[in-house]
Amino acid sequence: MLANGEAVHAGSGRPRGIAPLAGRGVAGTFREAAIRGKVGATGDRMHVPTSAAFKQNAHAAIDDPGLQKALARSGPSFIARRAAAAAALPEFEELRNTARDIKNHTLAHLDFYLETYAANVEKAGGTVHWCADAEAAREAVLKICQAAGARTVTKGKSMISEEIAVNDHLEKHGITPVETDLGEYIIQLRHELPSHIIAPAFHLNLEDWEEAFRKSHTDLPADRVFAERRDILTEARTKLRARFLAADVGITGANFLIAETGTSVIVTNEGNGDLTQTLPRVHIVLASIEKVVPTLEDCTSLLRVLARSATGQDMSVYTTFSTGPRRDADLDGPAEYHVVLVDNGRSAMIGTEFQDMLRCIRCAACMNHCPVYGAVGGHAYGWVYPGPMGSVLTPALIGVDQAGLLPNASTFCGKCESVCPVKIPLPGLMRHWREREFERHLTPATQRRNLGLWAWFARRPSLYRMATRAAAFALGVAGRKRGRFARMPFAGGWTQGRDLPAPEGDTFFARYAQAQRDGTLR
Amino acid sequence: MSREAILTAIRRGLRRGALPADQAAMLRGRLAQHPRQLIPARSRLPHPQQVELFVRNVEKEFGTVARVASAAEVPVAVADYLAAQNLPSELVMAPHSELQAIPWAERPMLSIRQGRAEATDAVAVQHAFAGIAETGTLMFPSAPERPTTLNVLADTAIAVLRTSRLVGAYEEAWDLLRAELGGMPRNVMLVTGPSRSADIEQTLELGAHGPRRLHVVLVDDAG
């Protein structure tokens, strides 16, 4: 469907786009080059990022009628549901501060809380596998699966699993991973990446589901009828039930890790995560290091803002706390409990201006409210994390040389920051990426020249005002008839999508000064 | 190896070595005290109103509630519910002493097996450790007498909850759990309504992988 949809499982090699720069050191301590080497350099069936082709991706997305139908339908409902849930809880705004503070406290002592967490996991009989990068994490998962003699592995929804592309790695070694979250399941059937971090199949319509199910579930009667969504759901439930029961290993993500108790927490509505981690003999938790929080109480405060920000529910249906393997005399639960704890670029964000991004609890409110996401959907962003949070996180994880277009694809309307439950200054962080990009000479030459020209004028106010007055006057005269321009030299890209309103003859500064002189200002 | 590399990188970012002993002691103190953060006022109510809030919230989340005056009335409530929903009267029940003490024999039509749930079980009866009024949430800590599979595997989940076990906020339920179980059990599920998915066209459908129905039998023992 989207151009980048096909690239997801494409062959080996570097993503197209700008070749990685050797990169002179940039002020600050952020080690982009090191991170870039870790992501995407190994494995021949990685999720190859196409973020460098954002512009082409976005064009394809806007011309995709199916995607546009899905975006038009689903966008507004997320916004309304979050607004209703927030309005129904008078303390919601204050809880956002609490949530931010808990995360900041944890990040400031991340080494301590990770060590405490790991010690408590082990006290409960679990095993922690510390993994510096995606490759180490994939290997750790594979080793556990092989030791368990696994043939099939069920999976709960996990973004870190997408980030490290563990499914491809398992398949390559003869182990079948089965996604069990309904949205992830169809994404797997269609060989796509999720287009949204909490609603993986955000970009699909009922007819796409029917098509994929008919193509994949060939053992069922071909003339069966899908009259409504319920029929899709029922078929998926039946199909996946057998998978749950047969799986040797279950892999889930984690919304939180609790240091106090050595507990991993998952939040779902379907119940697939619980079947995944309860029925197989081995449970693997895939989690990145910034998921840790100190106590059950801290986790509880974050849960109060998570579901409200995400789906507009007061609480998700299943919030499950797992601590170690099955205890003596228990009648169910896994015999082995492993945590694959993944860094993959996070530790390098600590101490930089991007540390704030590590507060993210992956609720998706930012993308649900983003006009850019709403226009192009998630796949255009070209990698695992779309929307504003992706525009900040993706350059940190795969390199700003590859993902530099993402922090530029913003209207800076500030809506994302205003709804973020942990108050991440997303537009500000995108600006930081633009600065990094500029410093590293990754910005295209024309843009640099024009910015330089603008800066030269901006530092000379009287000249600046003279030039802008002249331009406003000229444009005002030229556009007097229609009041707008459908075409503009040097701004073809801008006017292709919309008209440029013609100025009314003078600049704001000039009119303000005039009004001051006339004494008409109030 | 990786462990040290990750911790070193974090400390480098934080511009310090391992946490000084006094600061570590302070953090350990915070863990031991696990201070409460802001608790919303909505559940700060007298107990009878908390019960009402709980019921309202369960129903808002598409669950159902039957209130009974004593444990002796539970079998009737369960049998009536199953009949009204046209469900079979075979059920699997948690081997919990409180549930075992219920006079099930007075409803001989109910066929009861005790233990964990299997894929073939259509109806499960679980013992609720606590209820949380704030959002109409049930708390199920795993134990030999409270198997986790009963929460998720059957099509219809029935939870028996005593009103005296109903609290306002999650924090109070954590306190009960710490005081009575002395630590985290292997699994603690907080369940708010029946299973659902909005993955198809972002439109809510009940009955994804977990139970399609969640029914709470609320036994009034708070006096």
C-alpha cells in the first residue's frame, strides 16, 4: 500500500537516503554515531528505515484513498475520548505533573533503580538479560527460545520487539512467532510495520481485514460471510486460541518495570497479553531500560494518566503485574521468567537535552492529536515510532542523518506537548534536532543558504523591516485581484498543497507602528 | 559485561559514578516507605457510597453486578445469571476456602469443578481479593487457591467479591496486598470490565481473547 510498506521486510543493505557521515563531534555528549552502528547494521531482514524518504512517503500517503479513509474516521474519535476522560477527572492536570516528576526522579537515579529492579527479579526466581543493543537482545531471546526447544512463540504487543525486529530473527532460526494482539496479528499477516503505537492497524479498513483473513485462513470455508466487525474478531479469536495453547514460549513487552518488587507490568484490553504470559512454559519480558519506576504507588500514578491519555478509558481492561516464575503449589503460570532488558541507544540520551524523551510512556496521545500524523499516517515516518514522539526518538535511535526530516515535519502547533501525560517538550526537542542537523551540515544547501540570508537580515532590524515591507508591498500589489497565490516562485512545494494568502500591503510591524502613532492602540 | 556497560553509560550521562551511599540509603528509604502520590478525590467517600461507585463503574465498563445479602445467596445469583444469559451450568471454580464454604449443593443443577481453567471451560468463578471503587476494578493476586487462568481463559468470568473487601483507590488495595500476602505474588491482575478490542476500525467490540462477559456477585458483609 504505502511505498515504505514494502520496504519493511526488504533485503539487506543500508536504507536509502543520506549516507552516514563520519560526523565531527557535536557539542553535548550524545553519541549518535555509536547508536547508528547498533541499529540497522546487523541482520539481513531488519526493519530498514525509510525515514530519509519521508517526503516521498508522505506524498504516497496523501494519495492513498484507503489510508485517508481510515485517518478521517479514526482521528477525531481518539481526540474526543481523551478529552472526555481528562475532563471527568478534576485532578488530571495535577496528575500529569506527578507523572512527569516520578519519571524525572527515576531517570536521575536510573542506575540505582535498574540494579534494584534486577536484584528483585532474581530474588523472585527470574533471570535478567542485560542487552546493550538490538543484536544482543535478539540473540538473548533466541537463546532462551532454543533452550526451551520452542517451535512456536506467542507474542503480546510490544514496540521494543518491533524496534529490535525479533520476529525476523526467530523465523530465520526456524521458530514461528505469532502476534496475538488483534492489530499486530493482521500487521503480521500483511507483512507490515504497525502504523500507530497503540493501534497498529490504524491505517486499515474492514475490507483490508476481510481480504487478509480470506488469504491467510485458507482452511476455513471460502464462502463464509463477514457481515460485521464481530465476525472478524470471532475468527481471530478462534484461530489464535489454538496458538495460545500450543505455544512453547510467550513474549510480552512491559509498560512498566517496578524496582521495589522486581515486577513487569503490561496493560491490554484484549487479554491476549495474559494468555501469552500465562499459558506457555516460558515467559520472556522484552523491556527497554527507561520503563523502570520505583514503587507500586508510582506505577499506579502513571497508570492513572496512561489509559486516559491513550484510549480515553479510565483504566485499561487488564493491568497485569508479573513477578518471577510459577510458585510452589501454583496451578498455572510459566515455569521460567526471563527479562530481556534492552538499552539500544537510551543510555546515550541520559544527560543530553533528549533525556526528557525517556519519560515517554507510549500512550500515543501526541500522534492522535498531531495534524501531520493525521494527514499522512504512521508509515510515512518510515520506522517503528511515528508521530511527534517518533520525530524525537527516531533520530536518537537511528541517527539524525537518516531521520532528520522527521523533526522538520512539524507545524509546531504544540498540541502534542499540551496533551502529553508526562509533559515532554516535544516541539522543543524537535527544534534541538533541527539545530543538530544544521550543526552537522545535514540540512540541504539551499535551505542553509536561505536560512543564512534570513539570519543576516534578522540581525539588522532596520534593513529587515525595509526588506519585508518591500516584499509585502510587492506581494500585496501582485495578489490584489485574487487575494491569494496558487503558485509562487521558489515555493512550489509549499503552494502545491495550498494557496498562499496575499498580504494586505504592509507588515505587522509597520501597521503596529502606524497605530501607535495614530493613538488607536488599546 | 553488558550490565556494566549500560550502567557505566548511564552514570556517564548523569556525570557521576555509582550513587553515593547516603543518597542510595535515601532511595532505599523511599522504596521501603513507598509514599502515596496524589489520589483523586472521587473515591474518598463513605463506604456505602464507595460500593455504589464501584457498581456504577463496573457497569460503565460493560460488566454486570448482582448484589446479594449473604454468601448463601451466591449459588442462586450465579444460576440465575447463567440461565438469563442462556449459558451452560457447568463451571470451573477457584479452590478458595471462601468459595468452598458457599452452599452450592442447594443448587444441584450447577455442575462445579475446582481448579485452574482449561480451554474447554465456558464459565469460570473466581475469588476477588479486593475491589477498587475508583474505576470499578477487581484485584486478583495469583495463588494456589486463585489460579490466573480463571481470569482470562473462559468465555464468561464470574467474580465473587465481599463488600468489606471493597476499597476506594488502588493504593488501598496495594496496602491490603502487602499486609496480607507479605509481598508480590507471581501475578496480580487488575481487571476492569470484560475483554475488548478496538483494533478493527478503532471501533469497540467486546469479547476479544479474554472473557466476553464479566459478572460480579457482590456479597454484602460490610454490615
